[in-house]
Amino acid sequence: MSASDDYGDSPLDEEIRQFTNNLEGIRKRRRLVELQTQIAEEGRWLQEAQERLDNARQSVAPDASGSTSLQSPVGSKSPIISKSPVFSIAPGQDTSSAVDALIKSVLDPIGNNMTPVNSYTPTTHQTRMVDGDFKPVSTAEVRWKNDAAPGSAPSEYSPCADEESNEGKDMVLSENGHEAEKLTDAVPSQRRLIAQPVPPRTHTQPTPAPRISPTPPSPPSLAFGSYRGRSWKEWVQYVNALEAHFARYPSYYTEARKLELGAKYIGHNLMNQWHDHIMRPGNTSWNSYCTFLAQQLSRRASREQANFGITTAEQKIAQPVTHFAFWLIQWAPVLPEVSIKEFMVYLLRGVLPEIRDLAKKSYTQFSDYALFTAYLQEVENSIPARAKVVGRRKNSTVSNDGHFLSMDKDERKPKNILPSQPPTQPVQRARALPPTEPRSQLECPLSPEAPPRDLPFYSARSWWQCKTFISKLQDHFQKYEDQCKDSRKIEIARANLSRALLEKWDEYAARLKTVTWFAFCVFLVDQVPSEGAGNFKYSNTYQRSNQSVYTFALELLRWTPDNFGVKHNRLWHLWDRILPELRSRAHKTWKDFDEFHIFVAYLQQVQDSFSIR
């Protein structure tokens, strides 16, 4: 017999069957635990309902004869649901059959391990107080509304009943807390539980269970189309649009329906990754879905970027706690050594001070990140000012900023401002205004650790503002050239960015393989609105003989039209318009680089080597 014939009986096949059986046993054990949890919850709810019924039966009310009817339950004891036996498998016993037998015993309502919930008949023992003494009367079981006495025919409702018959009708208290009408006794000796009617305002009405609507509403209209997971702003717009739609139809959208609708608006690649993600237990909720999408944004980030993100994270003014928590937890896959408790510490440290001051519970009281986030969101909802600010945020096009974009048509037009002509009057706001915090650095002595004293806040309103901002920083860095590294330069410049640009820079830096000062300058220029002659200038601008590659690259980016898509290759466009001498001396071309700022740095090194200026 050949080796191929014995392949089916190899040890690997036996091991596969063994692990398959173990997996099936684990799934059944999990099912058993879920059933035991449901039984425990139902038992607790039943006991609470029974206690409410007992309290209602203890009510004291005078009847027409002046005596008081007191009711004390004697036969309606709360049902006791015994715990299921401890799960154990004897050596050599079949795992699957043992678990099946245990699940069957738990589900069996008449088994030896459980007391059936409805296996008793509620009865009462009634006493009457006459002349100050309690005297027992006959015991009878509780009758529900419209229940006829044994041996009597059911009576029909007559709207023409006289007043005497209506006055003689007493109310019978039902088991579930409702009042039921007492029917006329066919035999006077048969007494039932009698209680005087209570005013309707004091009646305890049961809360109906939420009804799930079977009719699906019309799907939401997402202005941005399919979600691709390209930026945090896109994530915020996507989640806000769907959650607003869910809030309009709360009776229809269960967790499963939320996931079903959300999956219709994501790309093919994200859909495949999500299907793999939900195969793991506990990942079938809307909260886990939003967490999954947020963590896809940082999948290419480095550990340094992730560490910087969680240690410097702060909740924005127009950002709810829930979204800030999602932004923070997105770094978890990059930093697997950071525990959930540590993320809770960063979350509590980064929320707004007014929320942190009102939070009475510590993160140590929560074992789950989502539960702690929900608690902080409740604290934020209790602050009226926060509810108003967060509500305004939904109508803003800024995803994570305390200052909002104006939606007027005139303010969204690009501003044609020449770099040689400074504006003579305030320009209409086209981007987020800078924060209005007092600038304490104005009184600080000049040092490499502080930005220039006359450096304004930057909000990318125009090319003139961008050019002035970068020039002042470059002059400052040249004075302390040995002490200002790229990381320190970026840190100084970040302190003078608006909140909207701060968030965009963090997203932009997370996608870069190498973060340099020139990469930061490229980002600043990219945020400037394109001018009217941008398309013509971009196609007809070439490097001058006395111009550095750095300066030419930024000028070329200035004229880049906003409507150019991702297919446009900026590296090739720069390569085609630099000096011919520089192109001939470069050993590498644009095809050898992935990032624009790295390619510019290489060309600048080539230019410095032979000093064409």
C-alpha cells in the first residue's frame, strides 16, 4: 500500500477531528452559560414582580361597613429556581453527549433541577378587622378579570345596569398588578379577595415592552457616497449620518439591523475585513462596528505615532465623549502592550475638564472600555452647555473642532489674494478660526523652546497667511539651527495651528512613513484654497535657475487645483518641471519614491551638491 493511501488516516487527520470536537464542546458550553444567565435574569425579574404583588396585597382599605380588609399572602410564595448542576465530564465520557444532556436538563421546565414557574396557584388568606379585632374569613384563590365562579355561567355586560348593581361591584386585584372587576357571587358563602378601588392616579401600570416595527424605513441619503476609510473626518460623517437615521426610527433598528444597513455603505475591502472580524465572539454590536472602522484608519501608523497620539490626546470642544473614545481606541492594534485599563486612564485624562470634574466614578470601577465610555457620555449629557455644543456639531462640516465652518455660499468661494499684496481688510472666514486662548508665550523670553513672539495662529485662510507663517518659523529656526530638530520644529508650529488643522495634521502624519519638517510645510500649503488661475499656473510653472527645489515645490503645490483626484501624480509633475541640469544629475527618478516630501528632499540634496542657484 502506498503512502498516499495512508494519508487519510494520518495523525494530522486525527488531530483535526479532536480539535473539531473540542471546538464543538466549547460552543455548547458557551450556549449553556448563556442559558443559565437568561434563567437567572428571568428568576430575578419574577421575584421582583412577586414582591410588588405582595406589597399590593398588603394594602389596607376600609369597606362600606367601616371595617378594614387586610390581605396577607400565604400560598403565593415566590418560585425558586434552583441553579443548574456544576458542569463536569467524567473521564472517557463523550463531551458532546454530556453537554447536550446538561443543556436539555436546563431547558426542561418539568425536570428535577428546576421548579416550574407557573406550577402554583396564588391564594390569599383574608382577615377582617371588626371592633378592633382581626377575624379570619374563608380563603379563596385570586380570580382574574372576567373569570366566572365555578359552576356559574358567564355574565354578559349590560350598559343598562342600575346604580345599585354598579355600586355593589368591587375590584379584584389581579396577579400582575392590574385591577380586575369582581363578579357577582352565585353563592354568598363563596368569598373572594376584596379590595377597595384606588384612584386611577395611584394605579401601578406595567411598562409595555418596546415594540419592534416590522416595516423598514427609507434608507438614509449619505452625501459622501460609499465609506472608504480614508480619514477620520469621513468616519465622523459616516457615523453621524447613520446614527441620526437610527434615532428617527428607534423601534425598527435593532443591533443586527444597524449592522446590516451600515455594511451597505462600505467598500468591498472593508466588507471582507468586517466579515472576518464578526467571526470572533462579541463583535456583533454597533459599538464594535464603529471601533472596527476607527481602527482601520491607523493600520499603517508607526508605534511612535501611536504613542504620540494616545499621550497627547485631548477631547475637542465640539467632539462628544463617545467619538473621542473611538479616536483613542483606534491605536490599540498598533500598541498591543497597552492594556484596556491604561486606555481608560488616557480617556479620563483627555476628556474636557468639566466632564472630568463631574465624573464621580473612577475607571477602576469598570472592567470594560465601552461601559466606561458610556458612563462618561452620560456625564456629558447632564451638562446643558455640552449638549448644545455637540448638537450644533452635526450641522457643521468640521469633524472634530470647536469652531465651525460657515455654510454660506459666498464664504465657500476661494479667495484670490496675491502674495505681494497683503489684505487691507479682514478676509471672510473660509476655514476654522483659531482659538481665542490667551497667548502666554508673548511674555516669555525668546528661546528655541518657544515660537516667535509675533507668530500668529494659522488657519489656512490664504496663501499670504501660509507664506508669512512658514517664513517667520524658518527665520526663528535659523537662529537656533543646532537646537531645533524636525520633531521640535513641528511641535512649535503645532502650538499655533487652529483646532481643525491640528486634527487634520494628526490624520495626515499617521499615513506618512517618515515625518519631516518639510512634510509639515507640504501639509500647510495643501490646506490653502486654490485660487482662480490655479489650473493655468499649475500647468505652466517651471523652476527658475535661482530657485531651490524646496521653494519651487511649495509654489507648485500652491497652484494645485482642488479638483485633482488621487490618480494625479504630483511626483511626476514636479519631475517634469524642475531644471534640466538637476534632472540629468539625479540618479533616481520619481518612480523610486512613494512620498512627495521625500522626493523633494532627495532633489534638494542633488541641487546642493553642485549649487545651481
